[in-house]
Amino acid sequence: MPVIALSEAELASHPAFEGHEEVVRIEDEATGLAGYIAIHDTTLGPSLGGCRVWRYADEGAALEDVLRLSRGMTYKNALAGLNLGGGKAVIILAPGAPKTPALFQAFGAAIEELAGRYITAEDVGTTPADMADVARATKHVRGTPASGVADPSPYTALGVFHGILAAVEYRFGSSSLEGIRVAVQGLGHVGWHLAEKLHEAGADLLVSDIDAKALARAEEAWGALAVPVAEIHAAPVDLFAPCALGAGLNAITIPQIRAAIVAGAANNQLAESDDAGRLRERGILYAPDYAINAGGVVALALAGAGRSQTEMRDKVEAIGATLAAIFALAAEEKTTTAAIADRLAEERLTAVKRRSQAA
Ligand code: NAD
């Protein structure tokens, strides 16, 4: 299985490469496998991060994506208190090419060559069944149907829900969601579970999705009000929960937000780092994305270590306490919640590096 380390020159030309320990190109002509595995940082343990399958416009877009996502996993795993580093994989699907069991088995063989430095799981475009195919070739995989946590999204939703409780308590002085108006953008795996929990807790829901059937189901199930896709971020609500794609918080959308809180599951919500400052200037409380959406990876990690359901739930629910601490520190230090989350993750990494150097 060809696993080709990228040259220093190839990587140096890529700004997102900074700080990565290892990046390999994976390819297998027989199965059509092509893509990258990026290992950003293994200070805390082997790198864990999902495999994204996407029809990328070109090689550069795929490399950019894997580098950005693997770095994000280092921060997510560190802040969640996991003894895991950050890594990620992307598979480039050619136009018209199908996903096949052989493709994922070849991907598993590539992971096996990295000898446990990278552990894979689901991400956008992959399923528990795909992970079962990966598992034919390597044990360094989580989220298979037999693993205890086949679908991490209910745990991600549980973590986001507890993050929302912490944010509502911080902003409004009570964690009751009775009568709180929430705009949920995206009713997919995570958004649907989250909306269900919010409804059960008494919140009034406004929802948007590009899938009209999902909207009809939400109207029927919870009396949710459907809002056009282009308007959901500006809905007159208390809390906006982005649960669709990234980069939804930007110089254009932030001035239009009417919610007091932004707290949702989507990865990479800020289009650029200045957007954290834009939210703060407007007095909007922002729950940093990788802090609030870590429930899925927490569950995958603990299931992989043979921990009980109770331990998993407790650690996922602790995301609420992590966010409460981030909100308080950001206010005390007059800085953004995103800056505090980054600092807490970096402090944990630095402390562990110092201890291992001293040993
Ligand atoms: P998903 O693909 O199941 O759901 C996404 C939903 O968003 C779909 O229903 C889609 O129709 C909808 N959508 C797409 N474009 C939209 C738009 N412009 N406006 C409104 N809706 C739109 O994905 P998911 O697993 O639910 O993940 C949602 C987000 O959370 C992603 O950003 C993902 O990276 C992040 N996330 C997911 C997990 C997890 O456990 N699944 C963990 C961490 C982070």
C-alpha cells in the first residue's frame, strides 16, 4: 500500500502545514484510493480524527482541508481532556466514482502502515459501515457498528445541549430553556438530535435546512417554525445554533445576528479569526466550536478504551462546565472565548511536553 511522506518543500509551500508532525499521501490504483493522512500533534497520545470523503475540486483543496482539520483535532482533543493527539484523513473521490468496501479496506491498510500513530473514525461522507470495511485491515479505527459507539452524533448533540445550558445560564442567569427561542441551522445527524432535546426542555424552535422533508418533519414533531436558509442566522431568537456547514459566522452575517448567544455543532464556524472579535464587540456570547462539539470524539475515545456508557455520558456532559469556565475567563480577561479555548488547549499541551522533557 503506497503511503508516501510529503517532502519538506511540498509542505513548506503550504501555510496550514505549520506544526504538523507527519503528512502522507495515500494512493492505491486498484481501488481508486487517493487522499491524505495528516498527523498534527501526538504530544497527548496517538492522533484521533475522522476520515472525510469528498469530491474535492483539486489536490490542493484536499491538502488544505486535511491540514486545517487535523490541527483542529489537536485542540479539540486537548481541551476535552483526552489523552489523544490530533490527526485527520481525507479521501478524494473522483467525479462519478463510488465509495466501495475495497476502497475503505485499502484505506485501512494505509492506516496500518502508520503503526497506530493515526486512528480513524467517521466524518462527513463516511458511515459506520465504511469503518467496518476499514477494520478489515487495521485495528486503528473507531465508530464501527461493533464498537459500542457506531454513530457519534447523539453524543455530539448531548455535548452541545449541555454547552447551551451553560451559555443560557451564563447569559440569562438560569439554565431553564422554557420559552427560550432557538434557531437551529441544519437538521442533520447532530442538528436533529439537538433540536429534539431543546424541544423536550421547553425551547421554541425555528429551523432551516436545504432539505424540505427535514423541515416538514420538524414542523410536525415539534411545531417548529421553518425559516429560509438565507435568513436563519438573523432570526429574532435568543440563541443561534449553527449545525450545518462551516464559515457561517463572518463579516457579513455577524452584524445581522439578533441572538444573544451562538452555540452549535458545526466545525470551523468562524470564517476567519477576527470573527471572534466581531462577535464579542456585538456582545454576542460565542461557544467555541471545538469546545462545544467534542461529545462525539469523547464517546469514540472512551468506547475504544472500554469505558461504560455512564462514564461516556458524564464526560460528554462535562462540556457544560468547560464552557462555563471559558465564558468566565473571557469576561475576566476582556478577551474572546475563542482565544481562551485556544489558550487552555495550548497550556495542556505545553504542560505535558514539559513533563515528558523533564522525565
Ligand atoms: P449532516 O450532514 O448529517 O447534517 C448537515 C445538515 O445541514 C443536513 O441536514 C443538510 O441538509 C443541512 N444543510 C446543508 N447546508 C445547509 C444550509 N446552507 N442551511 C441549512 N442547512 C443546511 O452533518 P452532521 O453530522 O449533523 O454535522 C453537522 C455539523 O456538525 C458539521 O459541521 C460537522 O462537521 C459538525 N460536527 C459533527 C459531529 C458528529 O458527531 N456528526 C461532531 C462534531 C462536529
